[in-house]
Amino acid sequence: MPSPINRTKIVKKKTTKFNRFQSDLFKRVGASWRKPRGIDNRVRRRFSGSRAMPSIGFGSAKATKDVCPDGFKRFVIRNVKELEVLLMQNRRYAAVIFHGVSAKSRKAIVERAAELNIKVTAPNARLRSEERE
């Protein structure tokens, strides 16, 4: 199993979600974020003590963007031939098998990935219990 090429620590600037203004006061106002547009709105005017609005400063660092906790980025594989793309990038990307791929094709993809030393996330998915043993 390959190890990831860079293990830069992933820093999340904000782990909580941005909630919509006054979503905690009214049941009819959902929690999913909407930008406040009122002329007197204190969130839009960024008053101190009011909640933060999403901005580009909360984004992830370029080096760790789209990187999973195991250190790999994900790449969706639909057939055995697409594994060849990851041949030189096997320490940067991990293969994710597309959800519509059959069990027979999944088995072939996992076997070929083992030959090419490519990490596959959830390699045992959709296999019967008899075949696993």
C-alpha cells in the first residue's frame, strides 16, 4: 500500500457551519446559509458580536485543499482502464470506485490496483461474504 507523498497538516479555519441570520429565533427560517440583504442588517454590516459571514478567507490552504485525512486526494474510477491514469500519481491520489460499477468489475479493478500499487478506498464494497473469506 503506497504512502502519501506529502503529509502537510490539514488546518480547518472553521469547522462549524455558517447558519442563517435569525434561524435560531424563527422556525420558518431554515439554518442553511443565505446572504443577508437588508439595509439595516447587522450581520451584513459586520458589527462586532454578530455572526460571521462566509468569505474567501475561510477557505483551505492550496496544499491541503481536497485532501482527505489519510493524505490522499480522491479520483473516481469507472473501469480498469482508468487506473492507468493513476500509475505515476499513486502517492498523491487514491482510487474511488464509481457507485454504479458491478461487483464483477469492482473485483477486477481492485486486483489491477493491487498490481499497480494504487490505494483503493472501500475495496471490499459489494462483495459477498463468501468471496471475502
